[in-house]
Amino acid sequence: MMDFENELKSRTDRVDSILEKYLPEAEGPQKTVLEAMRYSVMSGGKRLRPVLMLETYTLFGGHDRVIEPFMAAIEMIHSYSLVHDDLPALDNDEYRRGRKSTHAAFGEAMGILAGDALLNYAFETVSSAFTIDQSPRTARAFSLFAKKTGIFGMIGGQVVDVETEGKTIPPETMCFIHEKKTAALIEAAMMTGAILAGASEMEITATGSIAHDVGLAFQIKDDILDVTSTSEVLGKPVGSDEKNNKNTYVKYYGLEKSEAEVELLSERALSDLASLPYDNPFLTELIKSLITRVK
Ligand code: GRG
């Protein structure tokens, strides 16, 4: 029987040390923004996206250092999205990961600049993968990573989310928001892992739909926890969706149906994963744990 918590800890520790290696030192004239970058990244998030990337890479037989810059970069992108999302012009949240959000700690201007810097540095970091592996896989992973995190991915979802706050929208629009805002980053993580490991076209496509389901389930669960959890457990304010008039699955369908949808999506992801000709028991357990997570 696998000790899941211990296995998870060893992976999140590895992510932390990779981030420590790739993040620039806080020194020189731009020290303040470098400190704000480190403050937002090195603050104990779940590290879900780099761990999913690594485990998908391992699933398809990957075992090289080329995955590391991509792992660091996806967490930088995730962190910048949180830093910017917390800004006064967006959600205006003062707490994140159990402490002051970056703009609350460093001021609004530094919050904006730290987010910008992390976004740009993520691509500087990914580009260093070419010094490890010059194969077309690295170029393809780079391109997918850029697309899924950009205007046709995560940023696109955030734009529609912001524009539709407080408005009644059709379910397809809500789906678009969640698919882009959250699932696209999970797709970037898992598909990058598959591509770099040399998975076949069919396997890359299958990985994309597993990641889509995991991402949507993750977002719906996030919306459920925003209603049912406490700020002590989450380390960020609860009730933020209602405060910001967000269109969430919970608002449209209620808690019970939302829980059922999380289970349905996760089950579908697990059965698609099980139908691949490879096995990674830890990845299976990780996806299962997302259904029952409390933060
Ligand atoms: C481009 C500004 C901008 C934002 C992009 C991702 C995003 C859109 C906004 C962040 C806020 C939000 C509710 C995102 C949805 C995805 C989500 C549930 C993020 C929280 O991720 P966790 O739970 O966070 O993995 P930790 O702190 O564990 O890393």
C-alpha cells in the first residue's frame, strides 16, 4: 500500500528545490521585484501543476532533466496568475496561501511588476530546456506551453470571466471560462509531460482530455470550497466568488450537483488513464485525491 502523503511530499519537495534552482537571486537594483517574485512563488502552494507534469512525463517513460525547466516555468505562470488575480482591479484579495497577497505585502505597483516579471521569466526558463534537449519534442512542448497559457488558453478564460462578472451567462460561456481559465493550465502541464516523454499522437490527445476533465473537476471543487470551507483551512478568503459576482458551477447548479459533477469528471479521467498501456499508481492516487481535497 502506497503512503500517498509521503510520496506527495517527496515530489513537492523536489518541485521546491527545482524552483529554488531556477528562480533568480533577490539582489541588484531590481531587488524589490525579485523579492516579490520569490515571495509569491516560494509560499507553499500545492505544486499540483508541476507534479502532474512530472508524473505524466514518468508515465510515458520520461527520465531526463529537460522536464525541470518546464516544471519551474509552469509554477511561475501559475504564481503570476494568482498575483495578478489578487490585484485591486481584479479580485482585490488581501490573503493568499495563508499570508498577505503579493500586492498587499509589496504595494500594487510591485504586484503588477512581479506578475509581469514571473510571466516573462517563465519563458526565459523554458528556453533553457533547449540547452538540455534540442529535439523537436522540446520545440513542440514549448509551443503548446505558450498557447495553453496565453490568450487562447488561461488568459482568454480570465478575460471572459472578468467581462461576465455579475451577468447571467449561458452554461456554454461558463464552461468556456472554466475550460480556459483553469483546465488549460492543467492541460499544459500534462500534455507537456507527454510530449517531452515521446508519447504518440493518440496518447498526447488522450492526455489532453484527461487533463481537461481533471482541470474542470479541480475548478468546480475550488468553487465548492469557496462556499463550504473556511479561510483558515484555505489560506485565502472564502466567499470570494459571491463577493465578485462570479458565475460558478455552484451558483448555477447548487452544491450537490456540483459535487456529483466533480466525481463524474474525475471518474472519467481515471478510466481514460487506466485505458492507457502504461501505469503510474501515484498519478492515479493524485487524481483521486483531488475529489476529496479540503484545500
Ligand atoms: C491572467 C490574471 C490572470 C489570471 C488567469 C488562473 C487565473 C486566471 C486566476 C487565478 C484565480 C483562480 C481562481 C484560478 C482558478 C484556478 C485555481 C483554482 C487556482 C488555485 O490553484 P491552487 O489551488 O493554488 O493549485 P495553490 O495555492 O495550491 O498553488
